[in-house]
Amino acid sequence: MKIWVTGCGGFLGQRLVARLGAAGHCLVGFSRTPVLVQGKTVVVDLASPTARQALLEAVSSFGGPDVVIHAAARQPGPHRTADYVNGNVLTTANLLDALSGCPPRQLIYTSTLSVYGVPSEHPVREESPTSGQSPYAVTKLAAEDLCALCQGPTVIFRLPTLYGAGHRDSFVDGLARLAIRGELIELYENGGRVREALHVEDVVDAILGCLDRSPTERASFFNLGAGRPITSWEYAAALVAALKSPSRLLRVDEHSAQAFDLHVDIAKARREIGFSPSPLSQSMKRYADELQR
């Protein structure tokens, strides 16, 4: 199968191309910086004025894709609003414009659970109200809407925080750094804040699952998450156990950076694409093994 992966140099993108290449798919990766992938790599900033032409040249050189996995994005951080518009909206518009003459059999877009803002109900379902409460969430919602206009079937994954070796931005990765050093781990809100986080390979499994199971809707939205409410204390305890760390956990009665609980309903992803998140202890063991190699 001929598969294009945007953002192939990113944390999720690198894992995707590794698994897809190992499965024997014909890959074309797109990245702002040169990266080594099994297949062809096109170095291009998809938000640049030259992006559409570069994409059209890729179609001419490699042929139109069967599947496009659009994982390029401007992730949360100290960025300008314009950076989010360019990285999330303009990249998507340029990609869709270039593919309008040869629409893929399937477009897969990696969005975020941040589009729900502060949820008004739990578990959060795909039909729950969305609320762009940050430039990141607003632009990811806009990109979702653009992808839903694609001529072929579209799958939109709303992803939680991801963790895994090579990543440094999630709260789980922060816990790991403390646990590896054997330092005290303070858990705010008395460790009771409910969070959604997945090992990156669970997300790769979900995406690959879509290649063999085409959803029935023209534009299908799927929440991905752990499948049950998990507190920050549980994440930390499972990680400390997996790493065999001497770190002590301390409940702290102070506000955490995430000021609300988040737990999503993944019944639709289970039912339609066979998504089955790894149990917490198994995910943390996998993560610990990666970190200790």
C-alpha cells in the first residue's frame, strides 16, 4: 500500500514510519527537516508558499497515495497564534489542495482531546461539545473541519497526551525523569487528578488498525484513551514500579497544571477499529524497557 506520512520526523511520525516500513508498505514521508525513513523523504515546510508545488511534484514523482496519515502539527508550547495557524491550518489546507486531483482512498488525521476544552460531562464522547480554549485547540478544530471536507473517507483521531522514549513533553515523561533519578515525586491535587495518557505505540496500533478496517462514516471521529479513569497517582505508582525506582510519592494539596479531570469514552474506537489500549502496568513496563535500553 502506498502511504504518505506528514510530520514523519516528529515523535509520533517516526514511530509510524518505522512500523509501516516494517510491514512492507511503500512510504513517502514529509518533514520540515531531513530525516531517515524507510522509503522516500520529501523535505518541505507544509506551511510555506512552496508547499503546494512540492506536494504536486511528489504526486508526479511517486504517484498519488492510497492513504495519507496527516501527523504534522504545531504542538503546544510558547508559540505565537500565527505559528499555530500556519502549523495546523495552513499545512492541512496545502495538503488537501495538492491532493484534490488524486484524493486518497483514506485520510487519517491526528487531532487532540484538547478540542473538548474543559469537559462538561464524563466520560467525554465524540458527540460531546467542543470548545477551542487555546490557539492550539482552535487550530486543531479548524484542521478537523478541513479534513472532513476531503473527497474520500476521513478518520480523525482525538489523541490524549502521549509518552514513550524520545519524548520529553508529557507529564508521564516528567515523572520518568524524576523516577530515574530516584527523586521525590510530588503529585498535586493529592494525586487525584484524572488524566488521559497513552504510550505512543497504542496510537500507532490504532492508526494501523484503520488500514484494514474502513469506518462506515464519511468522516469518522474517534476518541483514544486509556479506557478507564486513571489518576496521576496511579500513573506515577505504575511507572515507579516498572522502573524499580526508589522514588517516594507524596500527595500535595496544591493545584495542578491541568485544572480539570479528563476521561474519554473509547467504545466507538473499540467497536469500529478494534482499538484496545494496553493496561497501565503493561504500558509502563514497555516504557521502562525503552528507557533502560
